[in-house]
Amino acid sequence: MKLDKVNNPKHFIDINKINSMQLKKIVDVAKKLKKEKFSKNFSDLLKHKNIAMIFEKNSTRTRVSFEVAINQLGGNAIVMNKQDMQLGKEAIEDTAKVLSRYVNGIVIRSQSHQTITELANNSSVSVINGLSDFSHPCQIIASIQAIEENIGSISKKKLAWFGDQNNVLNSYVQAAKIFDYELNIASPKELDFSKDEILKAIKSGAKINQFNNAKDAAKNADVLITDTWISMGESAEKNQKLKEEKIKQLLPFQVNLDLFKLANKKAIFTHCLPAYRGFEVSKEVMDSEKSIVFEEAENRLHAQKSILIWLFSNNDY
């Protein structure tokens, strides 16, 4: 049997590749899914469906939240680590074509964003980006949900990012115009990983401001955001090098109580986890009432379910 991409399956790869109305609906549905009665409406959505979950990187929240989400929607999750399969050994298009004959969808956490896009381009089933070196769109859905649950609509709010530039920041940058928030970015001038995405977003009309001073970025902010300074998958040697060369650069961008004094009185703190107290965030902030990091982590489950519903439901998003 020949399988071609006749159905043009929907994919969830990058925030800026998805219709803005659909993205907002995904967030709204994620909020509703916290209510058990609403969630039961979709308990058979994935009945008799198998979803492959591929992990090139370690995972806690992405793996558990997606596996539980698939199970709660009536489906079966097939979890595979890189060493369990031929990923990286055979051509990615071959992996895509084979898996398309076995499963109904694919979630992948990959070292390389190109691996995910090539997988999607050659797949006849939906592909979800569970994290790549370039972006983390699932996380942003959960983050926006948590922010709105705590301070209302994210539209017109001022978000401030501190520290390293990375895949999570790229997704915040991509979402800025779509969700109509202002984004301050404070990072050392030597770090410019997100430069291209920032320029593209500004050109599209996003309100993004860049600072080399954390205090300037924190002024009147509604949400203070950071992420780990040491990315997953880096070797111990490279981690040590980061500790020696990079942490000194980044310490002035730590989210702490001094920054919160400059933010709005009702400002909150978010972090996608894992967090390292005393580095990117102080213990006083991480464990304070201003921190919504565990609500944000919980929302990964509801966000993943909403993404799966968007991909597999006939409902008009």
C-alpha cells in the first residue's frame, strides 16, 4: 500500500506557523480542560489510535504530560528513546515514512530542529515538536495559560525575559505579536542566539525591547521569566566550561527580589523548569507566592491535551 501525504496533516512545530485564532483557541481549550466534565467530552478522541513519542533528550514534564494526555484521551503512547530505534542511523525521511504506516501521530523531542521539520515534511501523520534546539512551542501554550489564569489576558501585558537566549525565548518571541504582549529581553550583549527571530518578529509588528541591563527590563513588568543557563544534553565538560565562562556573564541577570521591586506590584514569576536556585533565579523568588512555576508545569498536561484535540478533533479551531 502506498502512503502519500494526501491528507496534508496538521503539525504543531512552531508558534509562528500556526493561525493566531487557532493558537488562542488552543489556550482557551487548555483552560477548560482543567474542568473534569469538559475533559470527559474528549475521553475517546484517540481511541484505537497510537501516538509515537521519540526522545533524543531527557524529559520529565514533556514525557509524562504527553503520555498522560494521550492516555486520558483514550489513546496509546509508544515511548522510544534514541537508543531504542534507528534515529540518526537511517535517513529521517525513511523513519517518517515507516512510522506513518504504524502510528496516528508523532511527538518528538530532538537535538536538531531540522530533524523535526524533515520528519514532518515526510510524514503522512501529524508531528508535534516536543522541544528542539530552536523552539519549545508546547511550553509557551502552558506558560500563557498560567499567566492568564493569574493576571488576566496576556494582551497588552509586559513580559520580561532575563538571562540566556535559547529555544524557549524564541517561542516567546514568536508569540509576542500573536498574543499582543510587549516583551523585554535582558541578556549579555555577547549572547545573541535569538537575534534572527527577534528581528523577524519586530519586522512583523511585535513590540520587543532589548536591554543589556536587567533592571531596565524589569521596570513595570507584569511577568518576569527566565530559564536554566545550562541546556539539556550538554556534556559535563561543557557544563563546567559554562560555569567558568558564562555564569559570571549571567549572574547580573538573575531574577531576584531586587528585580521584583522594579516590576509591577502584582508581577509574577515563570520558569519552564528544571530550575537551579541561586543561578538564574534566587530561592526567595522561586519559592515565593509570586512564583507560578508549578501551575505552569501542571498546565503542560492540559496544553498537550488541547494540542492533541486541535490535531485530531473535527472541531473548528
